[in-house]
Amino acid sequence: MNSNSLEDLVDTTFKETGASTLILQTIGISNNVHDLTELVVANRRIWEYATNFEVKMLQNSSTITAPIINGPESKRQIFIMDIYAYSIRLFLHQSMALELITKDFGNELINKMEDAANYDKFLDLTLSLSEAYNHSIPLKKNLKRKVGHFCADKDCKKKSIITSDGMHWCMDATGERINAAIACLTECSLNKGGSSNVIDARQCEKDCNGQYMSIHPVTSKR
């Protein structure tokens, strides 16, 4: 999806639903994505679009007339639910368990990801898993299953509890975190309160993703 089609989709969604807040999801690991570069490029576009959208809203609020400032368009906001970060962390730990990567390399990458200052840095770090991502087993019609994502053992005799087909989430294993992330980001939107609190909103978004789109133990309160 290019930036123009994403912009059209978002604009239509706002207009047709009357919503003031959208939660966009990044794209997670899947058997039908050939390499990590594709995911990084696509997810960078999603993050950049959300960032540019916010800048545009702030510029509009400082230039448009008072009656329009109070209209529905002035309240539009976008939050990102980082499904990609969740899937890449699951993939990383599974790849370590299956010895697709060494524990030393994996633990070092985990630390770097935790210290990543922004989405750009995080996305760049994930590319170091490209070789592990290319480990796959043949499937019919030239399709392949990504071992570190789909398999629970080296011979792939058991499926991962994360996905049953390599494309869809097993919600009994992942649903609670996904639902909690949506609820958390929704709370961020309710607490935003205007352009003066943009920094707080972005920190709220980061906290939600850090807690729920990860494999850290979930605390009782953000």
C-alpha cells in the first residue's frame, strides 16, 4: 500500500464512520511475506503517515478559522498499534529456541531493540533477522512456511501456538494482548485533550506498545 492509497483509506474511514480516532496496525510477520525488507518498508510508511498526519493536524489548527477549529476534522488523531514489533519479538525468541540464531546474538538484539529511540531505529534493527526469517519449509504451490514463525520444533512436526497457518493469529494465545493494546490506545485518545498534549499522547502510545506489543509480563497498571 502506497502513501496515497493509505491517505484515501484513512480519510474515507474518518468521513464514513464519524470517528475522531483511528488505531492503525503495523503489519506482522506472515508466511506470505517473502522477506523482512518488504515488512520494514511497508511499516515505515505506516509510521511516517501517522507522524505526518499529526503534523498536518497541528498546522491546520493554527491556521484555520475558529468555527472550523471546533469541527470534527480538528479532532482527528491516529495511534499506531505495533503488531510488527509484537510478531518480531515472538519470532526472535522462537528463533533462539530453534537455534536459527545464537542466544548471544539474540540477547544482544533484544537489548538493542529495548533501547531503540524511535520506530526508525527499531525497524532497522529487525533487518538483522533477515537470514533467520529466510529459514522456511516448502508448502504447496511454491509457498513456504517460515520456521521461526510457524514451527515449534526444528523439524516442524509441531505448530507454534502463535499461528496455525502462518498467516492468522491464534487468538487464544495472543488475543488478550491485542485486545489490551486496543483498550490502552483508546484510553490514550481520550486523554489527549488537544495539541498541547501531543507529546503526552505519543508517550502514551509508546507505553501501550511497550507493555502489550511485547512479551514482557503485563503489569496491573501502566
